[in-house]
Amino acid sequence: MMAALKRVLILWLPGLAILLAGLQRAFATGQTDPWDWAWPALAVMAAMGLLLARQGWPLLAWTMGAVVSALLFCGVAAGRWPDPVAATGLILVASSAAFGGALVRQGAPLRAKRVAGGIALLALAALLAWRGPAQPIEPVVDRPALAVITALPLFWDAQGRADAAIVTVLRTRFTVQPIDDAQQLELSRARLLLLVQPRAMTPEALVAVDRWVRGGGRAVVLADPLLRWPSDLPMGDRRRAPATSLLEPLLGHWGFAFDRIEDGERRWFLPDGALLTLSGAQMAEGGDLVQRKRIGRGEVVLLGDADLIDDRLWLADPARPLDPRVWSADTPARIAQWLGAAIPDDRRWMREGADVVAALRWAILAGLGWAVMGAGLLRGVRPGGGTRTKKVYPEGEAPESG
């Protein structure tokens, strides 16, 4: 009985350790990326390889089912299958680490070659865990001009000139040009515009934006009815962004209309699974978040929220805005896409709290079930990889005692 329990624990605890270790990073961002479990899988499976090297290859191979719990959690929490490339990578990391650790430990003939092979497998596992996940975004060569008109502190902070995190990302795809006066649009030669919660614009400036769009420009407009962007500036300071959008005359002229305001902060999933985090957003009629219209020869994409580009709502680590693995929403990728650029955004996200709880429950139960099944199937396996056999004595003979 104790031997069976020990075998169950040997097969179950590695998977539980990997699952719990990877959850820390996953919960920090909300992403369900199998690569978040790569380093825990490498460490745990390498240790299991060292511990079980002389217990037989079948037992060691069965422990590699430990990563199934992590993959099951990813699938259930996100409501969709994990990325197949990332899932395959996690399995390769775990298997390379397990067999690498076992080869290093085994004291058998050809020991030097086995140790070298084990070290090579461990190095392969480390290389996959390091380079397999999505890498930081690199600037592209062809970057079209992007004009930005805003009252938000996207290009300065309390210490002076400094790009906000969203601008840092956009600079990898566009030549960003901050503009104070909309009448400078024609002179800028930019065919792309990000119009975010600007100060009150003169009639001439509104006409300039309208004329620019109708002439073939593409504009992404973020018009917030209830701005909550933190600011140390006192109320009434003209350097503060307006608390509510002042673009109603222009948006009404274009035929846009809003309905209700979604009060508070909430996660919003677009139809393709992309995630945006909103704060006090105003929705279109019918409950849609994003509105699109062709205006003359141009196009306008409108959202009733400007807080969503605040890095507090899409970035888990402010020091690494170019690393998609620390994003907590798809905001930068989606803004760039609406402006016509491409940033990979096929990330899986945890859905509701109930989905995460269900994912944890199923992952733990599946890991335990896998361990119990393995303990039963491998009951006859002895150290060295053979099977236990019961010695049969001729009739009339008895085993020697002592």
C-alpha cells in the first residue's frame, strides 16, 4: 500500500509543482501561454531525471505527463486550445530535461558519452525555454508617418520629454509625429492619425481634420466621456487633458453616435478573441465597442475610451513595453492594426474567474488521475526497466530461509 502511494506521489507531485510555479507569471499578465511553464518544467523534470534515472525508463517517461496539467489549465482557462507551437515547445522542454538529467545520473558503460548526451539535452531544453517564447518587438524598416494629436501625457512626464509605453511600441511600426495644431496635418504629409482626447479644437481645426480624412487619411479616434487617466496636475490646469471628450461636433458630423457608458474598469474581448481593458468606456448603439466608417476617401475607427492606452491597463511590467509576454491586454497590437501595421496578437487570455477556477480544478484532477493510472500500469516495473517476476519453486521444494 505504501509503495503504491509513493509511486502515485512520484508521478503526481512533479506536475503539481510545475503547474503552481507557472501560475505566478500567468496570473501577473492574464495570458495562458504554455511557455510560462517552460522554466519550471525544465527545473522539475531535470530533477526527476536525476532522481529516477535508476528506477527505469518507463517510470521516467510517465512523469513527463506532468506538463499535461499546465496545458489543460491553459485550454480551460482561455476557452480555446493552447497555441500548438507553444504546447509542443513545452513538451520538448520537459522531455529533453527529463532524459537529459537521467543520462547525466546513470552510472553505466559508456558513461562519458551518456553524460555528454545528457548535457546536450539539458542545453537544448534551456535554449528552447529561452528562445521559444515570443521575443521583444523589433522595429521594422518601412515605418509610415503617424501624426498624433492629444492632450494626454504621451510625449512628456514630470521630468520632461519621455515617451509613454504605447508610443514606444508604436515607434517600432511608425514614424511618430506629435502635432499641436490640426491645421498642420497637411504639412506633415502623414496619412495616418491617432486622435486621442485632444483639448478643445477650433472650428478651423475640426474642418482641417475632416478635410484631411476625406482626402484619404485614416484616423483612429479615442474619445473618452469619463477620462480617469491619473494626473498630478491640479484641476483647472490647462495642461491637464479634458475629463470628457470635446469631439462631439466632429463625430456627429461624421455620423457617429454613442449609447451607454460602461462604468468602471472591465476586460473586453473582441470577436476574434483579442483583449482590451477599458475604463469608463462609452459604447455604440447595439453594445459594440469599435465603430468604423468610410468618410470620403478616408476611414475612421472610433472607440469611446482613451484610458485603454494607459500602460497601467495593458502592461504588467512598465520597464518592458516591447515584450509581448508582459502585456496584460492586446491594446498596442490592436491600435497598430487599426492604423494598418502588423504586430502579432494571437495571444490566449484567461476568461472569467469561474473559468480559471474550473481550469485549476481540472488540471489538478487530471494530474492526479494520470498519476494513479501510471502507478497501476507501472506496478510491475522494477529498477533498470525490466519487470518483476515471481520465482516458482519445484514441487516439494521451499525457499531457503535466512
